[in-house]
Amino acid sequence: MKQFSGIKNASLLFLLLFVISGCGYTPSAKFSRDNLGEKISTSVIISAEDPQNTVVIKDAVDRAVIEVFQASLVSKELSDTHLVLKMGKPAYAPIIYDENGFVVGYRMQVILNIAKHNNGSSKNYSTRGFYDFSVAPNAIVTDQDRFEAIEFAAQRAIKSFVAQVSAEGARAKK
């Protein structure tokens, strides 16, 4: 009886794999790669108001190019697509108060403007990322808290950009 159960499980697994492979599923990274190309370069316009976070944004974008788009980072001269990023002024606002009226939670918002240049054409994107974080009651938000919140919010904004590019690639395939 146990041998029959193993054969049954293997048959179900084979059937499941057959159904998934036959449904036409394509990962979003493929649509993004088709839209952006295999070789991508990035540059970030340094914010005069917040220059420290420029490095955070650049690192997050470069990580997304490698991990999400599954593309190579190259110099601008060798790239299929060049991405120019500019971060708007990050803003945080109180969202949670304790029973004494002290702020214990904030929401960081980062707006990224991304210009995509490829094949002689350009397209601009505007994305937003949010990150909620907590602090001790009646505490001041430290620079470390602020930098971490900006980094996480920027990562979410970049994920939004990835979704937009993937959707464009999927629409272009239809």
C-alpha cells in the first residue's frame, strides 16, 4: 500500500508540473529583461538636500538590476539601457501615537524619478515607496533610523519601478 502511495504522489507531482509548464507562465524578470535589455547602466543625481542617501539609492538600484532584472551592470557606453535616478526629498510623518499622545510610529515616503534611456528613446517613471517604523515614546528620530527608513522605502519604490517595467514588457508581448 505504501508503494502505491509513492507512485500516486509522483504521478500528482508530474501532473502538476505538466499543467504549470503548459499554462504559459513567464516570470516577470523575463518581461523586464526584454524591455530593458541584458546590459544596464545606472547613475544617480545627487540630492543637494540629502546627499547621504544618494549612495543608498544607487546601491539599491544596482542590487535590483542584478537580482530582479537578472541583468549585468555595465558602463554607460556598453549598456542597452541607462537608468538615471533622482530622489525627491524624503518625508516622514507621524502615524501612531501612544495613550499619552507621544508619537511612536512614523511613515517614511520616498519618491524616485527614473529616466529610462534605450535605443534612442526615453521614458520617465515616478515611483513611491513607503516604510513604517517605530520609535520609543517621546524619542527623537535618529539619523540611523532615518537612513534605514529611507533605504527600505527606496527599495519599495524600486520594486514599484520593476513592476511597471514588467507590465510594459508583458503588454508589448501581447
